[in-house]
Amino acid sequence: MIRKEGIRILGVDCATCAYAIGRNLSKLSGVRGFDLDVSSGEAIVEYDDSKNTLRDIYIAVRDAGYDVEKRAISIHLNVSPEEHAVLEEKLLRIRGVLDVGINPVANTAKIIFNERTTTSTDILRELARLGVRYSEIRGVEIKRKDVYTPHKRVAAFILGLTAITLDMSGVSHGVGGVELDALLPALSISVILLSHSTIVRGLKALASLRPTMESLIALSSTATFSAGTLFSILRFQHAIRTESLFAASAGVLGFVGLGLYLEERLRYRALAYLDELERSLRGSVRVIKNGSVVDVSINEVAVGEVIEVKAGDRALVDGVVVEGWGYVDESTFTGEPTPVLKKAESRDVVLAGSVLVSGYLKVRATRVGEDTVLSHILESARSAVFYKPGFQRVADRVVGFLTWIVLAVALSTFTVWWLITRDPILSVIFMASTLAVACPCPLGIATPLAVSMGVIVASRSGALIRRGDIFERLLKSNMVIFDKTGTLTVGRPRVANFISYGDFSHVDVLGYVCSVESYSEHPLAHAILEYCRERGVDVVHPDYYEHFPGLGVAGRVKGVDVVIGSIKLLESMNVEMPIEVLSTVSDIGKSGGTPVLVSIDGRVAGVIEVRDMLRSESPEVVEHFKRLGLKVGLASGDMEASVGFVKEKLGLDFAYASLKPTDKARVIREMQSNGMLPTYVGDGLNDAVAINAAFVGVAMSRGPDLVRESGDVVLLSNNLKTLKSLHSISKKVVRVAKENLFWAFIYNTALIPIAAGVLYPLTGLMLRPDMAALAMVLSDVSVVLNSFRLLLGRA
């Protein structure tokens, strides 16, 4: 069927963007047509849904270096981890769904969809039709749902341990006058009743031909209990007491129950940092209305309202200081314990979750609720685990068929031992041990749990992670490309000199320049406007204004045509360049400054020299990546002379100058086509296309605008050293994830044969079902504890 779908593409600003996206879409066999409005990003894609899906189109757009506007819905899953793969396939088949991420750590799913095709209500209705068991998550908080009842788990463990102790003690009599052959079955029945939910879920999954770990445990415990019951009725005589089968059944369920409970507790404890962040978003604030202060719930605060913040208060909104001053603790975002001075004179930004240590502030809210930076950190931490590295995808495939392999091995074990020994008890024990010892769960949570811990550690260090595979990608990257202004430099340029030419006066030229630049958001424009304010230059609204990305601006003021920007821009408008102007421009560039040329009515009227200091940490960070063997370079819109100065100063391997944002993206794609995997570090707004095109995109934070669509990573601390720390964290996360997977694979590979009895003929070693279950639990818990080391800084 031919469909026409509307999507909004982010980051497009020219016809080149449309061409790049269209070229990628043309590679899809089902795409019939593609129309894009560059000004709004609105696009219509016509395609054959028998050949391609909307998700294919979404991936093609992202591969071109752009993104699609999307919405997401999060749900709690009431299914076992082994069912996740099948469920993911079901969700991806829903019309309008762009991507699905299932978090095995929290047992949640995030469904990303195109709101122009479907709605969250339609998706939930379709989930119900498909028979998916879920509950919707509302707001920024992912609430806990403890599937396991603690007191039942603990009781089952105590009774199971009692049964094992009595059985292994060697006594022939019972306790309190009750014989052992009556006590052990009673204990086993009690444990089965306490663990009935595990058994029921496991048998249901097996009946639907989707066996899970719970299926293996259910079969192991019921097989030993049933065999014990049968042999007791038949009064079967054996070297192994039939009562031991009841103890084994109780032990399997007891150990597994306690293990699952401990695992859940450890996981939630490991993620407690997110709970702390969630709690910091709740409560009430003091809103100033009509001169009086009113206590208002944070849920009722609107953008634009002024909030009173006193010493000791935690800010619950993102905003700008409009009155007062104070020292603010921003360690939640930057990792720096030293409070930062915030004052109204400089219109400083305050973020939700930060604490006013001393002073008094009035803050005008710019972001509230789910739009705050802190909410986005929470969302990123929850969502990051949805992205799976390559080695985890291999593990997921193994999990998908491991349960079937174990069932086959267990059945074969019983058959082989029966044929060899004709001993039903021995055959049942080895089969039950094989079922109990296998554990696919550690394989499923090995990487997601390590990634969750890594995201939290990174946020504490001042980096917001937006995709979980970024740790692996950072280590694969073999090149780092930096933007110049605001990235390698401080980002606070100042006008160092202004030279006028011809019969134009300083005051007249500055008046025209500042009037046009008043419409610009570029850092150089801010520097020029500050220069004008200091000199009391009058600013008027231009009659018209035009922005040329990466080149400059143009406008008309009081009938006079004004162009401000690079030589390339002025030359494109046929402005003649006198030799003395070219000489001045060259001298400024060679000394590390940025020349901004001004033309009035087609003639050069002046050159503004703007300077921006290199960040103090830039040399150290560049040297760090060079020592690691990475190529380090620069891609800037500035002139060749000033870019060359920075290249020499920092000892960079290469530098590109006079690039528009789309040119940077083109350079990055060319490098990727030559086998390079570049990390691009730049401004998340001006460099959005380049950041999206890179193998790893890193955006420097910019106050209230730091929550961006672009950027796999956002440096909240606005410090390049965070990038260095993130590289170190990535090594630890990937190492821990691989350790988890290695242990899980080795565990299953080594213990399944032992449980099946391969050592019994030679050594007499028998792994009882209850001990097999204990070994399985220890494997599961060890993965959680190993990941927990990341939070403790011991990895």
C-alpha cells in the first residue's frame, strides 16, 4: 500500500540539507517521493509500506546527519525479561512507531513515535489489542513497581534453607516429634505456595512456547517435588533419600526467590541517585504576584513568573536572575563543589535542582516541569539504556535461544542418565540441577545495568548522556574535531579595536552596525553590542534583516544598506577590498583575533577586531587526546589566519577555516567515508548539523538553551575537561559491561555441564538442584554488584 506520511525534520536550513536527506531516502526501495520545506523542516514522504516502514525513513534521515521531531510514551512491562525481544518486534510493527527501547533493568519500554501519524492513545489501544500487559508511566517520574513481595520471598528462603539444613544434617528423625519424611514435604509445599507466582508465570510462558528463566525454575522445582511424591508413595529405596527431593524443590524456590529480591533491591539502590533528582523537582515555590509572595505548587508555575529564592532553598525552575545576588551550589550538574556567584546585573542562569547557599534571588522562570534541564537529565538517564552496544545485541540473541537449549540439554540429561543407570532419582536430580543452574538473566542485564551506572557517574561529572552506546562509540572514535568560538575559546569575545575607513565616522558606522546586529544571536554580535552600549551608541530597528549562516548578516537602516561579516560575504556582494583593509584583516588574523568587516552602501566602512581567549583547559585536553593516538583538529567559520593561529598555538593536526555549518557537516561526512570516526565538539545550536553528522556529537552547554535536539552528549559543566573525564568513564563502563557478559557466558558454559553430571562418574561430584539454584542466584547478583562498583568509583 502506498502511504504519504508527514514528518518534521530538525536541523535543516538550506537546499543542501534537502539534497543530502533526499539522497539517503532514495536508497530505500519503497520511497516514491520526498518533499521538504527548508524554512520549517516540514516534509512529506511517499512510500510503499510493503517494502519500507516509517522507521526505515527515520533511520535514513538520521544517517544523513539530521533528526526527526518525535514524541515518546513510557510504559511499565508486566512481562519477564526473556519476552522482551518478541515484544520489541510487536511494538515496532505498530504504525507510526519510529523506535522502541526496552530497559531490562527497570522492566520499562520507551516507544518513540511520529505524532503526525499516530497518537499515544492509539498506541496504547493497539498494545491492549495485541495483549501486551503494561501500565502507563506519567510525568518525569518512573515509579517503582515491586513485582516481588519481600515478605513472601524471605519466608520462602527461610523455609527452603530449613529444609536443606535438615536434609543435609543426616538426621533420620524430624523436629518436635514430626518425622522428617513428613516435615520436608510440608516445608516444600509451603515454599511452593509462597512462590506460586513464579511457578505460574514460568509454566504459562512455557505453554505459550516462550520459555523464560522462571520456566526453568518452575520445571526444576515441580519435577523434584513430583518425583519425591511419586517415589515416596511407591516407597522407592535408594542411596539418596527421597526426602532430599523435597528439600531440593524447596531450596530451588527459596534461593531463587531471595536472589531475585536481592537483585531488585540492589538495582533500585544503584539507581537511587535518580530518585534523589526526582525528589528535588517536587514541592512548592514562592511566586511574586502583584507585589506579594504566594506559595504555589511547582506543578502550577508558568513560564515568565518570578520566583523568590532564599538562602538554603533549592530552585525548582530554570530561570534568569532578575533581582539580587547569591552563591549557588550547582554540583548536581557540574560536579564542582564550589558555589558559583549569580547576580541580576549579568542576567545569570539558575537551574532547577541547584541550591542557593547564601544571598537572595528573584528568578524569572524560563523552563518549568518536564522542560527543565534536570528533567532532561532524568529522561536521559532512563533512556540511555535503550541503546544497545554491539556486544549486548549478540548477548540478546543468545538469551533468545538459551532457554530452549537448556530445556533440550535437561531432557537429554535425564534420558542419558536413565539409559546408563536406570536410576530415576539420579536422573531427576541431574535434570533438575541443569534446569536450575542455567540463568539467562545476567546476559540480559549485563550491559544495560553498567550503562545506567555510567550515565549517573557521567552526570555527576557534568556530562548529560543521551544514548547508552555513546560509551562504546567514544572509545571507537579515532578523531576529535573542535569548533573554535565558545568551544576551544571561552566564548565571551570582546571588541579590542575598531578602525573606520573613508569618510565614515566611528559613531555613524557603529550606529548602523549595532542596529543590524541587535537582531543577531551570534557571540560576535553580542560582543559588538556590548561595545556599543559602553559608548552610548543609539540603536534603531533595521528596515530589513538577513542572516547568512557562517558568514555574517546584512540589513537596511534609515535607507542605508549595511553588510557585516567575513571577507567572503562582502566579496560575494561585490564589495571592493582596498589593500590597506586586506592588510589589516591579515594582521588581526595572524595575531589570533577575528576581523569583522563592515560595508555601507557597497563600500568598506570599517574593520572590527574581536578577540576571544583560549580556554585554560584547551591545551591539556588537546594533548590528552593526542596522547591516546587520536587525530585532533579544528573546524571553524572564522578566517584562515585566526584559525591558523589557534592551530599552531594548540599543536592541532589539521584545521578548516571559513566553513558554514553545512560545510562542517560535509567535511565530517567526507572523513567518515575515508574510514574515520570523528567526535565533533561544538555549540549545540549553531553546529547542530555538524553534531548530528558526527560519529559522536558533543554540545557545549549554553545556559537555558543547553537542552537541545542535537548532541549525543551535552557538557553541562561547560568545561572541556569533562570530555576527558567522560573518556575515562567510558573505558570503565565498557570494561564492566564486558566483565558482566564474560562472567555470565562462562558461568553458563561451565556450570551447565557440571549440573548435568559430567564429573559424577569420575569424582562423584553432584550439584544438587538447590545448590545449582544458589549458584544461579550468585551469578545474577554478582552482575549487579559488579555494575554497582561504577557508582562507588571502584571500577
